[in-house]
Amino acid sequence: MSFDAEAVRQFERTGWDRAAATYGGSFAHATRAFVPALLEGITPGDRVLDVCCGTGVVTAALAAAGADPTGLDFSAGMLAEARAGHPGLRFDEGDAESLPHADASFDAVVSNFGIHHVPHPQKALAEARRVLRAGGRMAFTIWAAPAENVAWKLVFDAIRACGDPTASRAPPPGGGFASAEACVAALEAAGFVDIAAQPLRSVWHHRDGAALLQALGAGTARMAALIGAQDPARLPAIAAAIDTAAEMYRGPEGLALPLAAIVARGRRPGMLR
């Protein structure tokens, strides 16, 4: 299947619109743990753009830290949730690859697991650099590869064994950054300096494999499409395969599944005014 940027954009927008109302009670529990890494270096009064802001979790955290944040998303559903949940904050509708903001208008740009969802992540980084003032900082998080990320690997392996990994008709993604080295290279190509990338770890708690599938189905786009495309009659077997493979992560309160992510940082050349 050839790459179609508009098909990817429409798929992602539709998926996140669908997930908006249930995101806060599902997948937000996985992504929220990595927010503090994006707030490092943010000082009170900083004008910060939160790209792919979703329901406004990071935008609200920035405001609580004393920053002057603006959330940005292309999903009308997500923005409706953000505005309802955080009525005192600003949220703009727009595309990460073509930001509706003036050059050099922010002190920092952050994105929590958003950059890898756009058709052309490199364009999103170039746009982030454009809207940053001289010396302004960029920070974003991505998920580590499934081989390092237990929660995702469990699902992919179980579907491979008990379902159909080709069932989803989602268009091929535009391509994210599968490693810290790739993040560094992407930031360098976008013209950033003082670049660094480091691994992050967290734990996502679930009752069992069925609960993991439910959370991913309710709060994601691409993973939800894969799970939703499975034969419903096979879902119990898929959940059981997850439970069997995840036995080493089981405790008194259920599964404690390790999550692996990367936070990457860079600075626009020049001195911050």
C-alpha cells in the first residue's frame, strides 16, 4: 500500500474524534505519567505551544506550572473535550504541519505522543522551530519500539497468535521516530541545537488482558482500528493470550505493564529574548 498523506490525516482525525470522549478514562492513564518530562525547563510566564494537545492534559499542567500555554489540535472532538475540561485556557484548531501561529511567537513548544501521528513528522518539527523565538526550546515524547514496550508487544503478539494482524485497513503511517538516535537526527535535520534524547519508563495498571484491550480500543486511533477489526469471537482468545504472556507482570491488583517512551529535546539557535 502506497503512502497517502491525506488518507493518514483523515484516518487520524477520525480516530481521535471517535476516541475523544473516552480518552480521559482510558489511554490518558498511560500518557499522563510522561507529562513532567515535558515541563522540565519551563519557567513561569513562558509562552508555550502544546502541539497535538488532545484533551488538554499537558496544556493544563503547563498552566499549573505558571506558563502561558496554548493548546493546538486538528481533532474537533478532542478540542471540545479540552475546552469543556479547561474553560480558562486557550485551544486552537490547526494542523501540526502548518501551524496557525506567527514566526517566533513562543518560548517553548511541547508535544506529548503527538508528533509521530502526523503524516510528515519532519514537517511538524520544522513548524515548531519556525514558531519558536531564538533560543526557544522544543520537547516531545514518542513511544519506544514495541520490542521495548511490553504493553504494545503483548497486544501485537496475541493478535498475531489468535487473531489477524492484517485485519485493520488503516493506511500506513507517515513514520515516526523509532529510537532516541532517530529523534536526535530528526531534530538536527529541523535545525535544532543542544539536542538530547533519553528513555522514560512508567507502569500501566490493568485488571487483565481484556481491560488492556478495552482501554486501547477506547482511547487510541491506530491501535483501536487494529483491535476493532478483529473477529469479535476471537477477542476472548486474544485477551487470554495476553494474560498468559503477562503472567510475570501480575500482582495482587492485576497487571502492572511496563511502558517505554523517549523524550527528545532541542533548542532553536540564538539567545532567548
